[in-house]
Amino acid sequence: MTKMNISEIDPNFKSVRIGESDFDFYDVLESPVQITGVFWNKSENCFSRLPDEVLAAAGNELLVYLSRCTAGGQIRFTADSKRIALKFELFDNVDMLHMPRSGSSGFDLFFEGEFIGKAWQSDFAKPQDQCIIADNQPRSQRREYTINMPLYNGVRRLYIGLLPDSRLGGPISGPRKKICFYGSSITQGGCASKPGNAYTSMICRWQNLEQLNMGFSGNAKGEPAIAQYIASQKPDVCVLDYDHNAPTLSHLRTTHEPFFKIIRKALPSMPIIIVSRPNKNDGNEEYGSYRQRRDVIKTTHDNAAAGGDKKVFFVDGSCIMDGPDSSACTMDGIHPNDLGFFRMACVIGEKVKKALEICN
């Protein structure tokens, strides 16, 4: 058999010149990297957060699109390359009026909890691009990196580019405990300036946790099928940030506690942190005021605690952004900016830390 060069079979592996450097690109699906928070969906030819059968059971067609958004998806790898590049093809052209493209459709890179660089489409007309995401990295040692994937876009292809004669490997830091977040557009990451600035990503970075992000913009409505899927993933801790997307106060009352109970029945010893919505904007009479909705959510916690559940915790979201210039924490009175997400991560993250300590 004639020996073939992989670049002759798949042109994506050909050395590509960006600026002054040549890069060898590696498909994340065919390399030793670790992918968490998303999986490859063959039927959709993209990464996804929910299997097709769960989407069918949930009965919400809008979840099909949202499940392709890669919020919480991470690529962990080691490399000894002075420069690191990305080549990618996104699912769609997404440009949002209230959120930077660097957050909705961008990637960012971290090393040991420190931000290294970010990448996003340079030409909005084209959902594919290639660019340098890190420069001036130590060449003499293998370093472990984490790529955070876009919050409001899907990814069809993703390649990591290293300088010739560099080595790509999997993570060396070992397994992490897994945390699941369920909730609204805020949970999905709207409107962080980059993926790593979502409150969910901050908590995971600070506490070295693997993220399963079940935030679905406008469409976290307490569907039992989603609760069953969360339970099937057996996270070590779960944050239920479900409030905003319940269309009425009655819907919230009807769905909140049953959603919790599905997860609790399947995972009786897992810590569950229940969070009410993180602002004090009152809704209309049908939607309910923040106090009424907070009371519904606290009732779920109180009923569980009264029944002997020692691993359920409550966070009053109405106080979560309190502090100097609290009005600067959102971009529209609802969706946090980076400051708002930081304050959310501090408050919820402290509860996550205590919950894990109690249960160890």
C-alpha cells in the first residue's frame, strides 16, 4: 500500500501560513484533546448539548437550535508551541445587537486560570476563519490550555494550529468534578464579552470543575425531559437557575418543584443549589413580581429541607448584584454584563464551594 500524507487526504491538515508563521492544524475530533460540555452530533454535523431523542421528548422546537449553541463547551489540551492558532467553521452568522460577537460567536483561551487570547470571525459574511489565539508561549515546556467555545453559536469544525515540530496532547491535570447549570439566557451566557466571562465559566475556572451548561435562551421552561437528561449525566453538583423563562407565575408554580424532584429522585445525595432570578425588575401581573417568583422558588427549597433534604441550598437572586453601582451590572436591566456575571459567580460560586465541601 502506498504511504499517504494525511494532508493529501484531508486538506485541513495542510500547513497554513498566518502572518509570519506556518501552522499544522489538528482536528479536535481526531486528536488527543479532551472535549467536555458538548458532543459531536452526526445527524446535525455539528457539536451539540442535547441528544436528538431528548429534544424530541422535550417537545420544544426552539431547543433544537439552542442545543447547537456550544455554551459551556471546552477543549482541554497540552502543547509546547510558541504560537497557537484556531481554524473554525461556525454554524451560523450570528451578530447580536446587545452582545459582543467575541462572546456570542467567539472562542477564548486560558492557561492555569489566566486569560491568554480570544478569536472570532474577522469577516461576518463568512462563518469560517483562522487566526492566532496565543503568542509568545514558552517553547521549552508542555502547557495545559483550555478553549471555551461560543455561547450563542454552533461549531461545525474546529482545528488547533501549532507551529511545526510542536506536540499536541491531552490534558495532564486529571479528572474534574462536574457541575450542571440549568436556566435561561443568563445561564447560557448572555451577555458576556467572551465565553470565559459567563458566570458559569468563572465558577468552573475558579473551582476546577467540568461544566455542563443547560442554559437555553428564552426556552428553559421546566420540561421534564430536560430534568431527566440532567439526572442521567450524574453531575457532582447542580445549579437550578430556572425562573426567567417560565412565561407565567402559574407556570413557574406548576413546573419548578416537579423539575427539582425529578433530579432529586434520581440523584438523592447530589447537592442542588436553587437560584431565583438575579434582578429586581417587577413583571406584569401574569408574570409575577420578583418577590412572588422568588417565593415560589424558595418554597421548593423549603419543602425539600422540611422533608429532611440536607443537600439543597437556596440563593436569593434579587440580592446577587447588590453593591456599588449595581445598576452597572446589566446591559438592559436583565442580562448581566461582565461585572454582573462576576458578582453572580462570587455569590453562587461560594455556595457551590460550600456544597461540595459538605458533601465530600
